Amino acid sequence: MWRDNRGASALEFALTAPVFFLFIFGIVEFGLLFWTQLGLQHGTEMAARCATVNSTLCPSGSAITNYAAQQAYGLTLPAQTFSYSTSACGNIVSASYSFQFAQFLNLSPVTLTARACFPS
């Protein structure tokens, strides 16, 4: 009986699989978090540049925020995520988005922010 090793692989898999799948799930979730942050930053940078360089495409604050939402790397974000203002540094576009991890984990959301200023 002591030399019988049938089922040892199944037992090892049962012990290591939850940790492995949790690790893979964490990589995917943090990848989505970083992708969302990158999309927010890209949208703010492109919209701030558009506000300065292309006044026909971005003539008003609402057009600028809509443009920022369109430029957010494959994310479907409402234009209200972005805000536009002018400052001494030029045209400022800011974004604030509440990123929710997987719903079944019931974790509190993480607020992602991005800001870009393009000189006028």
C-alpha cells in the first residue's frame, strides 16, 4: 500500500490548481486595470492636443470630452468621464474613472485618474 502512487498526480493538481488559477486571474485583472489606465491617459493627451492644434474638430468643451472618450483605446467610456479646462499651462483634459474588479469578488472600486496639458 505504501508503494502505490496511483492518484498522486490528481492530488498534486488538486493542491496546486487553486493557487495557479488565482495567480492567472490576478494577472488578467491587473492587465485590464493597466489597459484602462493607459486608455484614459491616451484619451486625455489626444484631446488636450486636439483642443490646441485642431480648433475645427475640437471647438468646444463638449466636443473635446467626446473626442477624449473616442480616443480611449478601445474603452467604451462616457464623455462625462473627462473634463476640460484652460490654465496657464494651456488646455487641460482630466479623467476620473472608477475601475471595478470582477463583480463576484465584491471588492471596492479603484479610482483611476489621468491628466494632460498641452500648451496653447
